[in-house]
Amino acid sequence: MLDETLLADLVADLPSAVRLQRLVRTLREGFRCGAVCLLRLEEGSLVPLAVDGLVREALGRRFEVAQHPRLATILASRRTTLFPPDASLPDPYDGLVEQQPGQPLHVHDCMGISLHVEGEPWGALTLDALEAGTFGTADRAALERYALLVEAAVRVSRLERDLRALRMAQQESGLPLAAPEARDILGHSAELQRLLRELDVVAGVDLPVLLSGETGVGKELFARRLHRRSTRHAAPLVQVNCAALPESLAESELFGHVKGAFSGATAERAGRFEAADGGTLLLDEVGELSLPVQAKLLRALQEGEVQRLGEDVPRRVDVRIIAATNRQLAEAVRDGSFRADLYHRLSVYPVAIPPLRERGSDVLVLAGHFLEINRTRLGVRSLRLSADAEEMLLAYAWPGNVRELEHVISRAAIKALSHGARRDEIITLAPAWLDLPVPEGGGGGAPEASEHAAEVAASSLRESVERAQRRAIREALDACDGRWAAAARRLALDPSNLHKLARRLGLKPGG
């Protein structure tokens, strides 16, 4: 029965992510174990592509093979590796198997097998159980058989990806047929996946792109993805932080200067435009440039040439411009602090990067990534979030976005150690260590008088109901690819009532 299900999914017309997710779920049910994880080998690290039975944050982790001896042992053999229950090697998934909410569970039985595609190491498949003795000799042999089907599923997904790239290359001549780069933009929300698909299309069209978004959303990462997927990927990507340029030096920094052009110009120097010739120039925080510098930047964009300070002859440059800003440039145009002609030149294709609060459970995937970084940095066995901490992360509005989340996780890990947590234990981060504002109505502590007990109990019940409502709406949206009307049907709600509820719960703006 397991073979039939795996084969059916292999030949079915499914998106790659869906096929791999169904594959690990089927294997977990077939082997009756606690968790299954499919990992891809990327630059010395194993990165989860699909998991079943592990906490959501596991999808954001990168397991460096050199730091995880069990994973290294699995990769070193083409046969199934079955670790004895009393094996001394630490298990990378300790505390990440989620069967009883809020309780960090230890892995007691583990086996895995390396995966190869077209004769090259591709990754690994791991199975974990909470009871010793779950896996036996027959399971080892079965895993080797099913690994062949897993490798076939990977090859099918690779062929489908290459076919899509080929079709795009035919539409946009010269677009590279490159394999996906190591993951740098993490998340699985419908909003993020829609944005990445849009960027992959515009990457092959040599037009200026304006990336806008709040501070901390990672605009630089999106710019780098645009460059890597463009026809200019072999040429340099040069970045300049416009906010850090004093007006007196901005022209020299962008366009260069000759010796003696100004006091301190002791040698000839090329500017950022010339350094990016043939490639891409990222103008970060472009809205901070002064009006005089904006005028000179506009001329360079219009004419396709730059003139070094102190030099009479202009130089031709071939540069694609990606601009990034956290300001509303259209408003800056209206108030006169940004040139309208430069704005229209830069915003040929505007792209809005969504804030973290609009990306649903991506916050847990990103949290997992930062947890693994801090686990390595602090030298601890395992670092994870409690169920209440996860709820707090999901409920918080994240005004500082991904950058703020990174700092919150780092501080919480250090606080846990400073409060006595041992490095050889599974460390579960509690909500108090996150140091986030308590949601309105959440209460800050125990009531000081008995007459407040009923009010506190009612508040606690209301919070529990709202947490359950948020979770149900997020799960419905994930299942419906972010489509609110379909999510309303799934939840048996009128669409207008769902929108009102989502706004009240803080899941949509305007609440």
C-alpha cells in the first residue's frame, strides 16, 4: 500500500513542494514513526525541504554537517544507517519532534539514508521515533527501497523546474538556466511565494526595479535574488548605501573623480557606476539622496554615461538599476523632497516587500533559522520555542520585521543561559525571555485583590479563544494558498464576517 501511494504521488501532476510534502507524510504513516525529514545538501549544510512531525520552525534551520555527527554518518554511507537507542551521538532533532504541545521530546530511535541524484550526493532522508526499538532490520531494508522512489521524486521535480526555466529562457533570451541558489529568503506563505514568482519573471527583463518596504524586511536579499536570476548574473552587483553618503562625497562615490579634483583627492578613483558596468547597481535607501545629487543621478540614468569629478570627457556605462527605500517616494515627490522625473525613472517596475506581520507562519520558519544560528553560536545541544512562545511570535506585529525577530531570538537564547539553562540540555525558550510587549488585555501579572479574579479569568478565556481563532484562520489560509474567499468556505463563514474577524484579531490591517 505504501509503494502504491508513493508511486501515485510520483506520477501525479503536483507542484514540487506538494509532492515532497506528501512523500514525507506517507513515509511517516507507513513507518509509524514520530517524524520524517527530507533534507537537501547545500554548501556543507543540510536544509529541510519537507518535514512531517517536526515543529514548524524546523523548516528554517540549516544543519551544518560538520556540527552534526549523526547527519555526517548518514551522508557517508549509501546504505541505511540505524542508530542504536543508546547511541552517544547527539540527535539534531532532539526537542523538535512535536506530538505533545509545549513539551520538548527526545528522539529515541533514529535511522536515515543518503540520497543521490545523477550520481552526485543530493541530500538525506531521516526518520525519527520517540520509542526505542521502533525501527528494525526490516525497516532498514524497506528504507533503502523507498529511497529510490524519493530520489525519483527529486529528479521529477528537478525536470519540472528545468522545463519551466527553459520556457522562460525562450521568452526572455539569455536568461540563465541555473540551479536554485542556497536559500536566503525563507518562508512558505502564499504572499511570499507570489512575490518570488513575480521577481523571477522581472529578473530577466532589463528594467529598473524599485523595491519598497519597511525597515528590516530584507530588501537587500530580494535585490540579490533579482541580480542572480538576471542575464547579468555573471557581472558584479555593486551596492551603495545612499543614506550613509555625505552630500559632499556622494557625487565622487557614485561617479568617481580624478586626482586633484578636490581637497584630499590624492589619486584617480572610479565610482560605483563604473564598478557595476555590465552588472547591477543597488541604490539602497535612495530616498535619502539630496536634490542636487538626485539631478546628477537622473542625468546618468538618462544618458547612460557618467562623468568623473574634474574630468571633461563622459564615460559610457551599462548598468541595471535596482533602487530600495523604506520611504513612500510618491509622497516625497508631492512634498518636493524627491524629484518626480527621477522617481518615474527608478520605478519602472515597483515591487512592495510585505512586512513580516503579513506573512503568517513564516515568522516561525524564520525563527527556526535564527534558533539554529544561535544554537551553533552558543554551543548548546538544542534550542527551541515553547508553544506559548510560538503563539506570542505569531501574535506580535513586528514593527522591526525580520531584523527585529533575529535580535529577539538572540537575546532570548542568551537570557535562557543566564537564567541557568545548561548547554547539554534541550533549551525551550519561554515567552518571558522573548521580552516582547504583552498583548492588550493579556494582563501583566497576578491580580492583587480577589474581586479581580473573575475579570482575569474572563480575559484568559478570551485570549485562549482568540488564539484558537487565529490558528484556525492561518491554517485555512495556508491550505487555500492565501485566498480569503476559499478560506471562508473552508471555515463555513461568510467572507465579510471572516474579514471583520481577521481585522479584530490583528491578522489584517485596519483592526
